[in-house]
Amino acid sequence: MRIGIDARLYGPKNGGLGRYLEQIIFFLEEIDKENEYIIFLYKDNFDLYQPRNKRFKKVIFPYRWYSLSEQINFPRFIRKEKVDLMHFPHFNVPVFYSKKFVLTIHDLIISHFPDSRATTLSPLQYRFKLFGYHFVLSQAVKKAAKIIAVSQATKDDILKFYPKIREKKIEVIYEGVSAFPSKNDFNYDFLLKKYHLPKPYLLYFGAAYPHKNLKRLLRSFKIILEKYQKNIFLALGGKEDFFYRRLKNYAKDLGLSKKIFFLGFVPDEDMPLIYKNALAYIFPSLKEGFGLPVLEAMSFGLPVVCSNLSSLPEIAGEAALYFNPYREDEIAEKIYLLISNEQLRQKLIERGKERIKKFNWRDCAENTLNIYKSLLSNKYEEKK
């Protein structure tokens, strides 16, 4: 049987979704000894993926995600490759695609925060985009043979927004913790030279969309500097875009330009160094489908202090210190508690090392493959 995977968002520059695609394809290459795979890539990441298994074939699909061209042309490309089962790792399934498919839903953040502040589009354009999002997602949820939710919190959201969907149609499959390449000769001098980042520093990796709650983090950081008189820095790592540029201006308005370091996009090979030299990892998000950076931080021996909302308590368990992300005084208080209490830091570090053992990309790929096999078996029975 032939399985297709829409991997146009493959690669680290596409955040958690890009990481998800990297890892499940990597492990599917290792564990599936039966099926053939068609990996649909975009021109920008076509060379990034190099199949290691002769049953995996990569194909360029030259149309961008969230586009009308994608909706019109993707079904034709899939038919051309004679795909028996398609896996769409994101909500943007072509509305007119009528064959059997698996859908992964990472989060329903736009449904929770339909806010024009999270876009650079005009209000009219954004309303049109929002309508398209809801229509395409509703069709995808309705037509999918199986839906993978990356957390119980995400599954609960799907059932909340789409109550007519049968619960047994949705399966929770947790993501894993990535292994990052590391250069042994990298040291703190390199960190200073490349990123101009002094110690000690708190760390955040991720996007700067409004629901990430970084403005409150900046205001909370200012409380730490002024109320608790801590000589400390804050490092924010993420691809520079409109939202990060806006956040830079906000940091300047708060008088924090000399205390906050915007690292921009950080390649995988530099991430271990930045993680390992940090004092703590801060994750103030208002809504997360999974919260992969929290586990990544734990894997590098960082204590984590994070929001107590959505999937984060589910994923981090007792290995994190939590705060109400809407209360800046509480955020500051919990961060200060963590960085000033060495016993607490060490306890959370040890709990984090145990917690990450529950999340494995191979398990994620194996559980995903089991879904493929179940659906393909049904397809085979239908043909008999």
C-alpha cells in the first residue's frame, strides 16, 4: 500500500509542526517494512529531506499551504502518485479530497483566539481568512477517517468545538523529545561571540504570537528586576518576524533593551549550548496543543516554570513550577522562587529527567503506523 504525507512544513524553521514531521518520517523509515511512502515537500525544504529508505519517495508539490492553489491542485497530485492513504499533519486538507485520510490536529488556538492582533492582514482580509480556516477545518474533521490529537487537552478542544464528531474517531498520540546535534567544541565563549548573550539568563524558545503571552512575560521580568533586584537577563529565541519586531519595540518602551536579548532563529546545532547555559526555562503561553519546548528544556537539564493552562500541566506533570499566566505578579514571584531556591531547582531538574521518559518519537511513529495499518486493512477488506 502507498501512504502519502503532506510534509511541506517539514524542518525546524516551521516550529513544532516541522519537528513533528521530521521525527515521524525518520522513525517510519526505520519501523515500517511493508508500505511505500510518498513524501510531498515544498521547494524550500525539498533538499532538506533525504530518504534513507528506498520505499520512501519525495515529490515536490509547488503550492504553498493555506492557498487556493493548494486546495485546487493537491488532490490531482495525490491521485497521480496512486496514494491509498493520505496523512495531513495540519488542518489544511483540500476540501475536494474524497479519499481516505488521517488528520493530525496540534491545537485549535485560532478557534480560542480569533484575534486580528495575531495577523498582519487587514481586518477584512483576516475575517475572510478566519472564515476559510473554520470551513476547511470543519470539513477536514468531518471527513477524516481518523484524527490524531497530540494531547488530551487538544482532544477535549476538538470535542468542544465539533460536538458531532464521534469520540472514538479521535486518538491521542503524544509527541516525543528531539535529540539535537551538538558540537563538542562549542563553549560559552562561542555563545558570547555569536549571540552576545551574557549570563545568568532566563530562556524562552518559540514564536511571539499574542497567545504566547510574551508581553506579560516582559512586564513580569521588569518586576523581577525592580522588586527583587535581580541582576539577570532574558533570552528570547525565535524566527524574526512582524511579531518579534513588535515585541522588540515593546521591550524598548519598557526600558528593557539592555536586559533582553532577541536571538532570532537558532539552528539545531546551537540549541544545546543555549539551553545548557540558561538558568531556567520560562513558558507563559495561554494556550498550547502540546508544549514541546517544555520537554526539550527538561531534556537539557533545565528547570521549567510555566503556565498552568491547557495542555501544559498534562505534559509537564509534577516536573514544572506553575503560574497563572494572566497575573504578572505571580509570574514574577514564581520565577524568582525558582531562581533563588537551589533545592527547588535541583528537584525540578531531576523530575524533568524522569518526565521526558514518557515521551518518545519512536512510540509516536509506531502508534501512528498502527492507525495507518488499521485503515489500510479496512481498505483492503473493502476491495475484496
